[in-house]
Amino acid sequence: MTTLPLPDRSATYSTRGPSHSTALLILSGLWLIIFFASLFAPPLLDDADATHASAARHIAISGDWVTLKVDGVRYLEKAPLPYWLVAISFKVFGFNTFAAHLPQAIAVLLLSLLGYCWARQAFNDRTALYTGLAVLTSAGVFLFTRIFIPEVLLSLLLCTALYSLLLALEANSPTEPGAPFIVSLPYAMSGHSRPARTARLSPTTHAYLMWTTLALAVLTKGLVALVFFFGTAILYLALTGEWRSVRKLKPLTGTLLFLAIAAPWHILAGLRNTGGMNGHGFFWFYFINEHVLRFLGKRIPMDYNKLPGYLFWSLHLVWLFPWSLFLPLPVITFYLRWKRNRAALSEYLSSPSYTHRTTLLLTLFSALVLLFFSLSTNQEYYTFPAYLPLLILITASLTRAEANYSADRTSHRWITFAHATLTLIGIAVAITLFLGLWTSRQLPFVPDIGDLLAHRGVGDYTLSMSHLFDLTGPSFAALRLPATLAAVAFAFGPAIAWFLRTRRNHLAATLAIALTSTVFLVAAHIALVRFGPMLSSQDLAEKIEELEDDGAITPNNQVILYGDQSYGSSIPFYLGEEVHLVNGRSSSMLFGSTFPDAPPIFLTDADFVKTWGTGERKILFVPLERRDIVDKLLGDHKILLEETSGKALFTDRPLDHESPAK
């Protein structure tokens, strides 16, 4: 019977990459350029970014590591680990943007190194380098780590658990080059090719590492981590027939370890948070509302969205760009093998090859994550945990196609198609950007780009990319530098990569793609900084502090946000104090506001108008989309203190004295 070909590491073609020290230097350098350098700006953004940072700030200040709170209100919908890490970062570095985003940036680096080590162990040195590069330069990884959300940490922990699962099932450590992630990293940093055999972790250690990282994943995102992991593990064990080896995973003692790590917080949170909406407490809200009802689309409140099916699937070409252009390679490879000999698939599944086992495990996990969120309510970034597995599969197929570039017409054709597509995209993007630069060449630079944009509905947006639709022509003048960088990168990078590929200089061609993406991501970060005044309200918080320092207002004032706290969530973070909310008993604040000890910060329109102009000074933050409502409520009975990007600060009485000009 004909069987599927197994990877041959003794083949004449080269899959070698740079030395370990060189590869680590390349990956570390890219991380510093793309992720570490971007930790200092822009400031924390309104909505989820500053809201989650406020929850971590409360932990650092109060010392309460069980109950998350935002603006003094219970915030029970999130698992705690990301907030614990940021709270520790705040204690070390202070309450600033750098500290808030540092744990995420470190998680990206570790995710890249995990991919590097896993791909090297399962495939070869070149695939390892390509995987690390792909993680650091994919559009989605960059985009979805600009805000404080738990997805990158969840990805790191789940993928580490899967990696440990695979190694725990091995009778002995794999003989392929490479070593377990945690062991190999310090050796790689020191320049050694690989750790000594005695330094390898035993399968038993990997089993317990699997349970530990799985418990931490549950503390990062909730029970969905168990769905993804056990769903994948059960399918994998069934297809490979390794269910007989399940004892190697230490199910009894491992479960006890898992519970010892994951259970205490859940129990304490349940005991300390009872008596909320309709008598419900933490257990109902967290497990039923935030897990079951969220999946079914019946979560309370209905403040989320679901992408249409066609958009959900097609957007992954954007999130994994530019590496998604090579996605047909693993698909075509599998199809051709299946078409050549369908009966051999069973032998493929039971193959002892560590490469095959890795491929199967990553495929199952990616498919499960994608299918789960195609059925559930979703945000674009929910499928983040599938990025690393997909990128490993893509880069492994790319390396194989490079090796067979001259002999395999199919590989040659699909690589050429990918480069042609990237070059056409690059030309289209470059032309668009150059036209924008030309048409705006005589327009003045305006620091606050938000003043140039059309009316927007930030509070009504539930998709992370929605702000892109607000960009108008005149605002292009504020984006000259990032637009120029991106235009040059796309005009030349893809063409250079294609040229190198035609010269059979495969490593240089792939590095050129990574470099093109790096320049583009740097340009994207500069553009994001320019959007800072529009997406963050830090400037308005600083205005309040400036007026207090100058004696124009006394520190004893009442700061009020009109609407949901997400409209201006960076204000309470940077002020470090609770604010009142008018009609803000909604979204993430709804359930926590129903507890008897919730602070009296929620005002109706009637309450607000009644207290305006009485008692202590009122300072009112109004987002652009609520300006018309506030104008009708207050008329001329308000004094403008500051305005930026359409957002405004008002007060209810004249200043104590004029603030000196800067």
C-alpha cells in the first residue's frame, strides 16, 4: 500500500536557518522595534483599554485581588489573571501606559519564542525562524495588542498547554532538533545550539506543566479555555489512538493541581459577591451570563456584536497578513495527498512522526477555535488563540515549498501567486497613499486629527476596526510621516521579495516580506499616536489637573461623565478618582450597579439637571455623540473649559480665577 511521504531531514535541499543566537537576535530586535518601542504612546484609549487598566489600578491600590472594580463598581465579567499582572506592573512602574501594556508586550515575545521552539522541534530551523517572524509581524497580533485585552496571554497559555500535551505523550523526548520551550529559551539566549539531554524536561514534568498552564488559561479567559483544550485533546487522542496513553497526562494528580490553582479565586469571588441583579451573584453572572448566554447571544446586557459569516472568515486573511497569502500552501498540500491516496490518511494519523502529530494537533485546535466563534457571538480578536497554530502550519508549508520550488510545479505556482498578490496589494496601497500625500501637500498639519473627522459614534461601535471608517480626506495631512513610510514599504518591499524569490534566494525573500510588514506596523503605530487625542481623553484629565494646580478650581469638585463610562474611561484612570455617570448604568457597569453597596455614582437626566450649579463645582465630560443632548438639557448654563476631537469639558460656574496662559 502506498503511504504518505514523511518529512526527510536528510534531504539534499536546505531548510537551515540562521544560528540560534542570530535567530534570537532577529526576533528580539523586531520585538523591540514593533512592540517595546510602542509601549510609551499613545495614552490609554477610552473604552476597554482604560476600563481594564482601571480594574488593575483598583487591585494595586486596594489590595483586593478577588473582586475587580471599575469606578468603585463591581466588574465581575472578567477572569483576573491579566489584571493581576498589570497590577504588579503598576506597583513596579507606576500608573502609566507603559506599565499597563508591558505584560501584553512580553506575552507577544514569549508567544513568538514558543512558536520558534515548537516549530524547530517539529520541523526545522528555517520554519522556526519564519514562525517567530510571522507572530511578530502579523497585522492581527499587532492590532489586537494595542489595547488591554486578554487574548494574547490566553494564546500563550493555551499553546503552551498543547505543546506540553504533545511532549507528555512522548515516551522519550523527541529526537528532532530543538528542546522544550521553557528549557531551550535560556540556552538559546546563551548561544548554545541546544540544551544537554540531561536538561530536558521529563514527560511527567510536561504533564504537570500542561495542567498548570491550563489552569492559568482559565484564570485568563474563563471556561472557554477548557472547551478549546479538551475539545482538541479528545479529538487528537481519538484520531491517533493514543487514548490508551492518557495515564501519561496524570489525570488524577493533574486535576488536583489544576483545581488548586484555578478554584480558589472562583470560590472566593462567589462568596464575596452575592445579592446582585434579581438575587444573582458572581456564580450566575460569570458562569451562566458570561459563558452560556454569551455563546447563545442572550447575554445581559446586549452590548456586543456578531460578525457576518463571510466577514468573520475573510477577515482572517487580514489578521494574518502578509503570511495569510501563503495559506493555500498547507491546504493544497493536504488536498493533493488526500487525493493521491485517501486510505493512507489513517496511517498518517497513527504515524509516530512528531512532525505529523504536531500538524494534526495544531490543525484540530485551529479548526475548533474558528468553528466555535463562527457559531458564537464574537469580536474580531476572539480567534486570536488560533493565530500561532495557523502561522506554524503556514510557515512549515512555506519552508517545504521553498525546498521544492524548482522540482514541484504546484509549490512554485502557489508561491508565485502569493508574491504576485502581495505585489499588487503593495502597488495599490502605495498608489493610494501617494495620491493622498499629493492631494494634501498644501494642507497644514493639525495635531488634533479628531477635529478633522466626520461625526462618529464611538460609544455605539462594537467592532475594533470601526474607527477606520471615520477617516476623511483633510485629515491625511496629519498622517504624512506614517503614510510616507507605509507607501515606500509597500512600493518596494513586495517587489524586492518577489525578485529575490525568482533568484532562488528564499530566506532573503521571506525576510524581505517580514521587513516590509515591520515598516508598515511602525507606520501604523505612528498613525495611532496621531489619533491619540481622538481615541483617548487623557488630555482632558490633564486639563482638570492643570486647573486644580493653578488654583482656577479647587480639588473638591465632582467630575461627571455623560453616558456610558466607556466614552471617557481614561479620565477616571488618569485622575485616579471615581466619577459620576449620567445615564451610565449600562454595559459593563450594569450588573455591578445592582449590588446594595454600589457607590451612588449613577445619575438620571433629572438628577443631573437638579444638581447642576449647586453644591460643589461640577465638571462635566461630554463625548461628541452626546453633545446635542447636553445642549438641550443645559442650554447656555455651562462654561466650556476644553475641547478636543469633539469631546468637551464643561463646568457649572466661572473659574475661581483665570488660569495663567502656558
